Amino acid sequence: MKKFTLNPPLVPKHGRKLVVLMICRISKETQDELSLGDQKDLYIDWLAENTDCDIEIILISGQGGGERLTRAEYEQAYAEVESGRLDL
């Protein structure tokens, strides 16, 4: 069931697709990697309830503890944000 309660609504900045960056992360080796898929599913469910736009997903997922800013996933996320093409 779609709610579409966001005000303003989600709309693509460029073109017809909403470009969404999803970051999924587990911090310990003992955590189940299936959790990464569960996190992605939560993002997708939220989007389905809040927009009917076509969506392009940029997924960054990984495992690692701490807040090391030299992690490859951080660099990738930073580059995606700086590109200016993300809607969310």
C-alpha cells in the first residue's frame, strides 16, 4: 500500500529515474551477511511506500568495524555524493 506522505514528494532531479544511494553495513565478522540484504530490503520497502518513481539504486555494502575514513566504501560514497547526480 503506497502512502506518499512526503511533502515535498520525492522527484528525480535529472531524467525519469530517482537515483538513490543505499549504504548497508555490518560491523562484526560474527554478524550474518544476510543482514546486508535485509537492510537493502528495508530501503526498497520504504521507497515503495513513498514514491512511484522509477528508481536507480547505487548500492554500497560491506563489513568493517570502527569509523576508519580510509575505507573504500567511504571513498565510493563520498564520490557518489560529490557527483551531484543523487536524489536521495
